[in-house]
Amino acid sequence: MGWKEAAEPVLTRMPVVRRPRSHVPFKRKLLWSGGILMLYFFLTNIVLWGVPREGEQADVFGQFGSILAVEQGTLMQVGIAPIVTASIVLQLLGGANLLGLDTNDPRDQVLYQGLQKLLVVVMTVLMAVPLVWAGFLQASQGVATQLGIPLEGLRVIIFAQIVLGGILILYMDEIVSKWGVGSGVGLFIIAGVSQKLVAGFISPGEGGFFPTWVNIALGREGPTGSLASGSGLDFLIFGDGQILALITTVLIFAIVVYAESVRVEIPLSHSRVKGARGRFPVKLIYASVLPMILVRALQANVQFIGRILDRTTEMPAWLGVYSDGQPTAGFFYYTAPIYSPDDWMWWTEAVAQAPADIMIRVSVDLFVMVVGGAIFAIFWVETTNMGPEATAKQIQNSGMQIPGFRQNVGVVEKVMERYIPQVTVIGGALVGVLAVGANMLGTIGEVTGTGLLLTVSITYKLYEEIAEEQLMEMHPMMRDMFGK
């Protein structure tokens, strides 16, 4: 008996959000997405009961928090990290053909979805255990005394809350994917990053861009010397003036929007409806930026393991040396991503590492992002039915064909093979380069360049999906033609 037969009784009984049996009107989809988004913001304001508010808890995910939709000390303590980590495992297993699942088979589809949910629950538990018992989240002795339970019992309650939050966000993502617009994962990333970006522009108490410049104009803030001096320019460009961060933020918006518009359009015509024509766009960022989340999540998990080992064991220096919870030498330092200019500008006082060590770290980050981005983009295209074979079948089933070619799945697949594999690799590598470059230059607010890159791209795709939904709503025949 294979693993599928053994696991089927468990996987098929995993709770699932029912798919709509008929077309969901566009306005109702917006309501579902908006409602889930409001619920997400609500959950980010529910603090973990039993965790003391006084004093700072260790921020495990750090700069990865905005990418993973994490809100420290709340029910969204792990955010989408378990979902993304489970997706990494499935992508790797599926890419190596170790699962033996055919996503075109309805039975295997159910098993795949059940396996994904089970992995998310397992990953949530595996992340919650060290958060509670490795001391990242301290249990309140006062609350335990009031309840008349041992401190260990309160830790179990905190653990249960974190697991509950992870399961809630799993099904919130599924609701948006089936009943709303876009995906829940993308929606939560947009919510977390946008919140920090807006605060970075207007927050008066945390070095907001606009309040800072108002104070500079009024003479309340500025360098000790002239603004035209070396220290003044350093203050304006790299310091509180954040001119470089503003330029980088604007550049990311412009580059991503341009890259999303670069595409090869393959002409299509309907075999039965005369005059019905269309185009199949093969975009430069064909696999979207979602595979980049997988790469960053993989890096986040490596750093998470380093933080756990630092708190629980005596690590050898070659593996990692930590200061204030951050690696400063060893393997975990070299594999840590570049988060901001302070991580690599060795001529400033903020950086204590030698230039050679910094260049190794930058090179490793660039290599991981470029190669990892290309690999995960390939896996993503194959597992989401965006590859040449699946795309050819979709075009054939919709009644469309490529003018000048026979109406045959094999012929259409060969045409798609000229573009999709190459564009997938180039697009994945390009996004990796952009992510590292954006992080190195820094952005407004506490968001990383990668977080802003993801947010702009996901928002652009959400805009395109909304426009498509509106078009299908206005012309139901098009929905029937393309199987929407």
C-alpha cells in the first residue's frame, strides 16, 4: 500500500472551504476580500493572553516580519510563515516528483490540498514550540499566579493561541482564494507592508519622512554643520533626511510597473466564433513575485534556526556569533540577507564587520536570490498549471487556437515552449536582483526593499485581476468562453 492510500483517510477529512457552486458576483467577491482583510487587522490587535506587555519580547522574524505578515505578540505571531514554509516543502517534493500526485486528477487534487493543510498545521506547531519554550515569548508569572496554574500550564495556553492564529490565517487565505479576489497570502502582505510604508511617510514620532522634512525646514532638526557640508549631505541622503530611501521607493514602483508591462503576446483566434480574437500574454515576470516569498521564507527559517540555537546551545564560532539577537560572524551571518544600507556600508560607524566579510555576505545573498528565484519560479509554474503543457490544454479547451498553426495541443505546446521556460528563469532571476538591490539601498519606513517589491507587484496583479473580473461581469459570454 502506497503513502496515498495510507494517508487518504486523514487528508480527505481535513476541513475545507467549499468552492462556490455558481458564479460569484464581482461585488460579493470584493466584500469577501474586504471582510477577510478587516478580520486580519482585527486579529493583529488581539495580543497573546498570558504574555506580559511590559518589557520587549524577542522579535524572532525581524525584518522578515512584513513579508510574512507577522505581528509580534498577537494572534498573528507566525503570520503566513507556516503557509509559505509548507509551500516550499511541497514545491521541492513536487519538483522532484516524490509525491506522485497528478493535480489534474480530482482525487489527487483533494489529497494535495489535504496534505498542504496538514503541513501548515505541522509547521505552525514546529514554529510555536520554540517561540514559547525557547524563551522568545515570556509567560507572565503574575497571570499564572492569578489563575492558580503553574507557569508551564500558561505556556501551553500561549502555544495554543499561536497555533489557533496559524490555523485561522490558513482558512482566511482559502476563503479569499475561493470566494474573493486575488489570494489571501498576497492580501496579507499588502496589508502589512502598506501599513508600515504609510507610517514611514507620516508618523511624527518614529522619524516619518514628511514630519522630518517639516522640522528641517523650520530649523528644528538637522546636522550640526551646514546642510551643504559632508556631514549635512550624509544626514540628508543616508540619515534622517532619507533622500536615498525615497529615491529607491519611487524606483521600485517604476521598475516593477514597467517590468509587469513587458510581455510577449501570442495571438489567438476562436475556432468556432468568427472574428473572436485574443492574445495570450507571456510576461517578463511570468511566475509573478510569489516564488520570491518562498526564497525569503527559506532564508527566514535558516535565521530562525540560528536564533533558536543561540538561545538554547553553545554554538561554535564558525556556525554563528550573536550580538543582541543578530548574527555578527559565522555561517548564520554570511547567510543572513542584506536588510538595509547599514548592513553593508563598511565606511560608516554602524558596520563593524570587515569589507571582505560584508562582500561575502552580499555575494551569498545575491546568489541565493537569483538562483533560488529562478528555481522556485520553475517549480511555481509547473505546480500552478502555468507550464507549456498545461497552458496548451487550457487554450485548446477554450476553443482558441494560434493562427497559422494546426489546432492541436502538441503544436500549441511547442509554441509555448519557445517562450515560457526561458521567460520564467529570466523573470525569477531578475526579481532576485531587484530584491537584493532594493534592500541594499533601503526604503521609506521599516519595510524592506523585498517587501515593497512584493507589495507593488501583488497590487499590480490584483488590479489586473479586478479589471478582468469587471470585464467578465460585463460580458458573461467571455466568462463562458474562457471557462471563468
